Amino acid sequence: MSFSIVFLCYNTEKYDFDRKAGKMKYLLSIVGLLVLLLGLVYALLFTAPGNAVVQPLLESRIAQNVPVPTKLERFVLRPDRFEVLLKIGTDSSIGAKGTIRLAAQAIDATYTVDIKELADLQKLTGAKLKGPFRTEGTIRGDKESMAVEGRSDVAQSDTRYRLELVSMKPNNLTATLSHLQIGRVLFMVGQPDYAEGDVDVEARITNLDPDRLDGTIVTKVRNGLLHPAPIKKDFNLTIPSDLTFKADIDTGLKGSEAVSKIDLVTSVARLSSKALRYDIKKGALHTDYRLDIPELGKLVFLTRQPMRGNLRVTGDAEISKKGLRATAHSETLGGAIDALFENGVADVTVKNIQTVALTDMLLYPHVFDSRANAKLSYDTIKQLGTLHAELLNGQILPNKMSLILQQMANFDITKEVYERTTVDTKIIRKKLISDLYMKSRLTEIRSRKGQIDLENGTIDTTLLIKIRKTEVPVEIRGAITEPKIKVKTSALLRSKAKEELKKHLPKELEKSPAGELLKGLF
């Protein structure tokens, strides 16, 4: 019995040993397999023969995902270093080389991007760009903190930048662009050569999260000059050959907003804003503005109307999903003008301006002196509108018409005071069709459907001027600045003849049938 127990124990111990040995064999087999796989991976990844095997596989994979011809010309990967050179298109390339530490997931490398012609890479970039682009720099750090630092000659500039990444996410950006050429930028984005000039930009952004932006961007534009030929061709606008510009733009980034202070100075006007706000998430813009025009005469290429004097306009503008809304205010011509522009419709209110000051500004002859109030509504898309104007305590100023009337009727119309004059106008594109009514103690003046053609600068209207009981048609036609005035004198002559007849006709004959007959002739 003792022997049986000993034998049983021996067999049990042997079974446990064999079982443990079997498990150890499996474990060693798995470890061996893993070592073999790691060795194969190492041989494939970190040796020259292995790289030669991997290189065409990577090249094929890149070709499948890049919509332009590519060739992986160089691929070297070792445990402590790497080198890659990828040819794109005909003669563009992207390359990088340096040292790596796999355990620390760290890198210290240089890179070069050399694009000979951006237009050849449109399928890759998704943008219609032209011209060359080159940048080079370094990449240093690990997965926790990394910095990309480089320089570029984009648009013939001297551009330097530093991008810091935290946990592989962009965090800080510092960039300086010196002497960026406006003409080259226009060329790169496929636009005509509208302008030339230098642009300097200094950006310091400490947070690149779109919801928590923080930083500043300072932009300066110098030596700006507009080119008349392409502007004339594309916009049918003839500008002066010496129209220059410069600008200072200081932008602060906060949250999802970019807030800019702008000062744009041209040779014809100055436009400034204390706070132009752009919400990046909403795509909405709101800004105040101030426009100063020291010499209105220099804007004839825009207004098509010769003018003189100066003008200051202030207001604000807003662009959102609802469209465009802008206001304007100007203390001018002895009064004030306020305007609201919203989705293509302009509503303008004129308060207490001097008509003489207005005609002076427009280089028109002085015709009427009064204070004017007006309301204008104009649809800029349909080019249709209405104008209602009221002129208070007005007087006709000496002119060709008043001189003719004085000669023919022995009546000085310039001494009449028109307490209230009304003008109702329909605007059809660049034609004004107006009804006029004005009344004084001894006269009444009206016209129907008088026309002013702003495109050609002409006027065509007939005034019916009633002096006492005699109505005199006065035709005004031709250039607005110097129209031809024709007074139909037959009614005046009859009236004057009646007066003369009355003076010289004997009283006893005046009431006789002969006297009545003579007066009836006139």
C-alpha cells in the first residue's frame, strides 16, 4: 500500500512537470515567433534591403491617394535616422531628413518643399494657384511638444515662421512676412495685375483653437499703386494713373473674433475703422467707418459728375447671413444727410441743406436759393426709385430765364418768395422724371414730367410760369450746366399790349363796343 501511494505521487509529479514543460514550450514558441516577426519588421524597416522592399509599396500607396504623378525617389529608415524625398509632378519635390528616437518618439529633422509651378498641383491643392513656392525649415521635439520653424520666399517675400504643437495639436504661431509683393499675390491666385505694393505682416498667435483664439496680427501696406489698364478692362472704370494707397491694420484675436483697427489712405480719400469685427464661426462682419474725401473733384472717375468741395461720411456696416446693412451720416451743405442701405435698397433722408451749396458742389449754375428736405428710396438692383423734396422759403436767383422775363414782362421774379416748393421724382436707371410745383404771392410755377439724364448730363423740361394772370411757357433744354432757355413770349406780348392799350385808350372808349373789340384782339 505504501508503494502504491509513492508510485501515485511520482506519477502525479511527473504529470505536472510534463504539463508545465508543455506550456513553457508553447510560450517559448510564441516568444520566438514574436522575435522573428520583430526581426522581420526590423529588417524591413531599418535595413537597406528592407527599405528597398518597402519603398515601392509606399510609392504605390502614395500614388493611390495623390491625384498627381508622384515618385518616391529616396527612402531611408534606420533606428536613429531617416531620409525621404518625394517627387511630385514634373519637377516639384518634398523632402525631409534627420534623426529620430523611437523610444522617446522624438525627432530632429530638416524639410524642404520646392514647388516649381503651383498650377500643376491644382488637383492636389484644390486651389487655382500659379507660380513657384518654396519653404524650408526644421522640425524638433517629441509627441508632447514639437516646433516647426522655417522660412519661405512666397510672393517674393522674406517670410519666417514658427509653429509650436502640444500633444501634436497646433498651439502657438509666430510669423513675419516682409516685403510681400501684391502683384505676385494677385498672380498666384490667378487675378489680373490690378495693383502693386509691399505688404509686411507680423503675427503672434498664442492660441490657435478656433473657439479660443488669442493673439495679434499687424499688417502694413506701403507703396501701393493701382494699374488703370486691367481695371478698365474688367470693370469699365477709368482711374487716374497715379492713384496710390497705403494701409495700417492692427488685428486682435479673441475667442472666435478678429477685431481690426484699419486706416486706409489713398490719393483721393481716407477710410478708417476703429473696430472691424469678424466672427470666424458665424462668418459675420460688423464695422464702424469714417470716410474723408478732401477733394470731391478727384472722384469724377467714380461719380461721373464733376464736383468740388470736401465731404466726411460716418456710419457702420454689417454683413451676415441676412445680407448687407449699412448706415451713413454726413453733416454737409449746411444741413445733414442720413442713409440706410439694406439688401440693395437705399433710403436717404436730407435735412435742411442749402440748395446753393448743393449746386456749388455739383458745379451747376445758381438757380434757386432755399433750404431743402428730401426723402429718397432707390433699389440699386432694379435701378428704380422715388424722390420727394420740399424746398422752403426759396427765391429764384438771377439767371437767363429771370432776365428774359424781366425784359418781356417787366417783372422781377427774383423778388418772389416761395414758401414751399415740392418736387416729386421717379428714378429710372439714370433718368429723373420730375413734377414741380411752387407758388408765391404773384406767381405760380409748375412742370410735368421734366427729365434730367444723368448719363448724358442733359435736361429737358417745360416750366409753366404764371405771372399774375398770364401763363408763360419756358422751355429748358440741353446741358445741365448751361441749358438753352426759350421763353414763349406771345402771352407776354398780349398781356403787355393790353396794359399799353388800357393806358392809352380813352376812358369813354374803353367800355364801348370798339374798346371791347380792341381788347379782345389781345
